[in-house]
Amino acid sequence: MATVKEQQLQKMKTQPGFIAALDQSGGSTPGALRAYGIKEDAWSSEDEMFAIVHQMRTRLITSPSFTGERILAAILFENTMDRNIEGQPTADYLWNVKRIVPFLKVDKGLAAEKDGVQLMKPMPELTVLLGRATAKRIFGTKMRSFIKQANGAGIRSLVAQQFEAARQIIAAGLVPIVEPEVDIHSPEKAKAEELLKVAILEELSGLAADQLVMLKLTLPEKDDLYAELVEHPRVVRVVALSGGYSREEGNKRLRRNHGVVASFSRALVEGLSAQLSDAEFNASLDASIQSIFEASNT
């Protein structure tokens, strides 16, 4: 019998589907709740805010539309990992009940811009967090940095930082999602993406055969730009972030990039609100999941 880890890796490598990014944390939480129709006067402390977020996440994850048939994995933030859904730790519920692979966002946000990029802030507690993630049966991690300009030196240092952390995550027995997002509003977006691809290929060539990563990338200006990364033996999967594109625009671009599947956050929950009845909520989520699934697997 394959271990759970082996079953999850097999699913991530081979099954059709996409990743649900449910990892808005601290700073982006009020915005996520606003979009869901809950105003900031609904809570009076951070604890209350996170409790409301967990209710929203629970409603999503327990929806009959939200299953492993179309969703490969879900990315959580720490607070969600530490809570339960229907009496089970969130990661266990995702896998045991829904057959969805659990990932954890591990970065601590972005540093100030330098050389046209924003590196990740230092992660001094990463070792401890990876230990906690393993104990909670998390499969992999995700960490994001941000590219604003086509600055070769900046992009190389950003990718080097990502892969340095990735090697530590692999050593802890988890599969890292490396996310060097390119700003969709950058006037140099296409050029930045070309530089990014070169930097990633260089880092991948330095990995051993058993060191596997996933890549989460902005949908590129040039279709199939990342085909070489999709085929790379060290890459489990290339996934795309919506990056501020609407679901319709994200899906349109996704269809033109073969072998890349979605890892959408805002685009997934577009149109969902606390005010919808369960029947309306589930129907709306089902339509969203189906459209993203089809765009990911055409």
C-alpha cells in the first residue's frame, strides 16, 4: 500500500484538477471578508476576525461542490491549519473527507522593494513551523515574492532566495510551492517573465533527482512560455495565480498555457457572499469550480 504522502504526490503529479488558494492571512483578511460581504464592524479583535474567516473557510471546504474530484489541493494559512473542521484538524478533514491535498503558506510577507523586486521577509521560525506542519499532516508549503520590473539582478536574487528556502522545506520532508509573482500591471511584464524563466531553470538544474518543487507563476504574456518548466523532471506541477485578473480573464489565459493548472484565490471565490443561502452559495461555487477546472484541463 502506498503511504498517504505517496498517494498525495501521485495525485499532485497526475490527476486533472486545480488548487484552491485559501491562504489570505493577517493583512489581506479584512479585504477577503469585505469581498465576502462582511464589514469590518463585524469583529472587535483579531481573534474574532479569524473566527469569522474560519467560518467562511469552513463553508467553502464543507460545500458538496468542494471535493477532490476537481480540486487537487488547498493552500491554508497557519490559523486555518491550527483549527478544526467538523471535529478534525483542517488538513485531516481535507484529505480524509474530501481527498484534497493540504498545503501551508509559510512566508511572512514581503520586504520593501529593491532592484525592482520584493523579496520575502526573513523567516526565522521556519524550522519550527515546518515541524508543526508535519505534525498536522501537511503535504507541502507555499511562499510568495513579488516582481515589479525586469531587473535581472533583482529577479536572480529573488529566485535564489525562494530556492534556498525550498531546499530547507524539502529537507523537512515537504514539497514547496515556489511563487515568484510578476505584477500584472508591470509595463515590463513580458521581459520580466523571460528573465524569471531563465533564473528558475538555472536553480532547477542545481537540484538533486529527489528534490521536487512546484512552481506558482503569473499567467504569462507569451502563451506556453513555461512549457519547459511544465516538462521539467524536478517540477511536480506548474500552477498559475490569478494575480488580480478576473476569473473570466484568468481562465482565458489559462486555456492558452498547456499543462498549467490554476491556483486561484480571489478568482475562485468571486461572487460568493455570506448573504447567499446555502443552495445559492453551493451552486455559485460549483459553477466557479467547474469553469476553473475546465480552463485548467483543456
